[in-house]
Amino acid sequence: MAAKPARRERKPPAGPVAAPVAGAPKLDRMIHERLRLGILSALSVNESLTFNELKKMLDTTDGNLSVHARKLEEAGYVGCTKSFEGRVPRTDYRLSASGKRALERYLDHMEALIRAMREK
């Protein structure tokens, strides 16, 4: 039986590590995830979008979209309306007022980070 190769230990990154800035706001982790940011961004420029429109726009699977949309709904960032068109179920999503405010705060935070990096 062949011996396993020695495992290489990861070294910490060289150079100074940025410490959190006291009093600086933290990123909203609910929004920071790629697909949830995509959902909120799409809804911010559309009055409402159906599940299938979001799925196509974000190029994702049913399961992935439903999990992330539900998290945003539970956080109060999006509203969800379920109905039927004939016998076909239809789910519509809208950005809530608190979702719009949260997205604006998130974008302000990201813009501040970008400015700070460019000023260095």
C-alpha cells in the first residue's frame, strides 16, 4: 500500500491583515450572497417579476432560486404573491420598501469601500 503524500499546510497571507474599522457598518450578509443580490437588483428595476422570469434572468435552477427568494421573503426584503393562470401556478415577486432601503444601504456601503480603495 502506497504512503499518502504529506499534506501541505496553508500559510497565512503575507503582509498586513486589515482589521475591522471600529464603528464601520457591516455588509448585509442577506444581500451579499450573489443570487440574492441578483434577485434584489432585478426587482429594483422592475415593478414585479415572475419566478420564471427571475430564473431565466439569473440563469439558475428552480431549487436555488426558491431557496434564496424564500430567505429574502423571510427577511421582509421581497413580497411574494402566488396565483394561478388557468391551471398553471404563478409566483410574482416585488421588492418591499424595507428591501429597497436595505439594497440602498448595501450599495452605499459598497461604493464607500470602492472609494476607500481607490483613494489608497
